Amino acid sequence: MTDHPLSGRSLLRFAGIGTFWTLVGLAFASQFYLSSTLLGRSVTWGQAIGYSLGDWYVWAVLSLPVLWLARRYPPEGAQPWRTAAIHLASALVCSLVYVLLRSLVGVAHSRLLDEPVTFAEVFRPLLVRTFPFNLLVYGVIVTISHAIDYYRKYHERTVHSLELEKHLTEARLQSLLRQLKPHFLFNTLNGIASLMHSDVHAADKMLVRLGELLRLTMHHPGQPLTKLREEIAFIEKYLEIERIRFRDRLTVEITAAPDTLDADVPSLIIQPLVENAIRHGLEPHARPGRITVMTRREGGGLLLVVRDNGGGMPAGGFTREGIGLANTRERLRELYGERHRFELANHPEGGLEVRLLIPL
């Protein structure tokens, strides 16, 4: 038979309340002992601790209904005046109950010391001396209770907000990834269509390679991040299709440092960069084209470079970016915020170079 899950939490809460009031009692016992010593009164540590704990353990018992009342009638309730009246009446009753209970404890304590006193002898001075202070203690308990509840609710709202933000980011990334796949498929089918009238055999080979690539895409888990080695395997399949299309005009060099292959990178991050290099660096020119893909560690991050030998970027930059580059920028912003670098620049030897630096 298993215990109710709340029982453990309740015991822990009661232990916490008992520990808190014990620490308060010991603090007041130290103050009582020191002040008595300075005034020349003979008080032992045991007497100071016994007297002080007698005071505060009574409050430990009373704090339980006070805490319940504080949660039952919080200050932000719909009827603040009614809540204030309830707490004022409760404070007066609680202060009186404290005096009654403390008087009983005092009588019992006096009998243990073999110095018996009557209930009235303890009650009257205690009522005059502690009644206003008890109202203050009640107010402190209620204030602490509200502060703890406020912090708990604030923490829960913060965690909930972070969870919502995380799910929203994942949804945006999934949307961007879904946007990229049809774009890549559409461009590949366009390439196949252009070969259908000039080289049916090459178009057939491209369709076979496209089927293999789509099968690989379907098995893709759809997560925002994947291993670099998987990205390179995907881009090699994609480049097999482009080699059929451009024949001897396309040369590709992929150089990935071995210590980067297990790094996490955004899914399908290389394909739009390579596609952009082919479309703008190779297609407009009759000369042979060269695409270089390189990865290495740099400054605690992963550097990914895609370079072509085309005409490069015009002065003043591109007037508008296509879906591939715009999609890449947005995904990097969602994943890394300001902790990444994405740059397009003309290479000194000609052509466009895209440099992407992401944290490892």
C-alpha cells in the first residue's frame, strides 16, 4: 500500500515550519540571554532557550490556521475590504488565543521547575505585555505567506512562459523547414523538366536520384538540429542530381574537418547555400563552375563556408534575397539569436563566399 503523494509534501512543509520557528526562538533566546547579562540578571542559556521556545512554539501551532486563512483570503481578492475585516478579526482572536495557550505553557513550565504559579498570575501580565506584539506577528505571518505564494506563482508563470516560447520557436522552425523542402523540390523538378526534351536518359537518372533523396528526406526526423555528417550525406545526394544536370561543368569539393562531423547544425542548412551558389554562380555562365564546401572549428564555434567561382555579388549587394537565403537567416535567428554570424562577401579570387559561424 502506497502513501498519498501529498503526505510526503505535507510532512516536509510541517518540518519546514517547525525549523523556521525553532530558528526564530533561538535568535530571540540569544537576544534575551545577552540583554539579561548586560542588565546584571542571572539567566542561563537553558532558561533563555526554554522561555523563548515556549513563546515561539505556540506561534508555530497558531501559524498553521493563520497560513490557511492567508491563502483562503489573499489581498488581491475580489472584496479587499471584506478580506481586511476578516484578517483584523482573526488577528485579534489569534492574539487572545496566543495569550491563553502561552499562559497554559507557563503554568506547566512553572510546575516542572517546582515553582507553581496560578493561571491568572501568568495571564494578566502576558495579556498586557504581548497582545499588541501578537498583532504584529500575525501581520508578519500573513505577509510572508503572501510573499511565498507570489514568488511561487511568479515562478510558475515564468516556467509556463518559457515553455510557450520554446514551443513557439519549435513551431516556427518546423514551419521554415516545411517551407524549404517544397522550394528545393520545385527547383529540382524544374531542372528535370529542362532535360526531358534534350536528354531523356539524364532526366531519368535525375528522377531516380530525386527519389532516393526524397526517401532520405522522409526518414528525416524533422528536428531543428542534426549532425553535420548527416547534412553532408544529404548534400552529396543532392549534388549527384546537379552533376547529372550540368555534366562536366560542375566540380564540387567538400572538406569537413573530422572534429566537426558530430557537431549539431540546423537541419538542411547547407542545401540552400549550395543551391544558391549553383543558381547564381554557375547557371548564368557558360564556363565550368566550382563549388567548395568547407567546415572547421574556429574560436569555439563551427565555421561553415560555401564558395563558388561565379560573378560574385554586385556592388551594393543583392536587391532581394531568395527563399533559400531568407529562410536560412530566419532559422539561424530563431536558433541562436545574436550568437551566430552569417556573411556574404566576394572572394578575392572571384565568386561569392558565404561564411556561417554558429556556436558549438
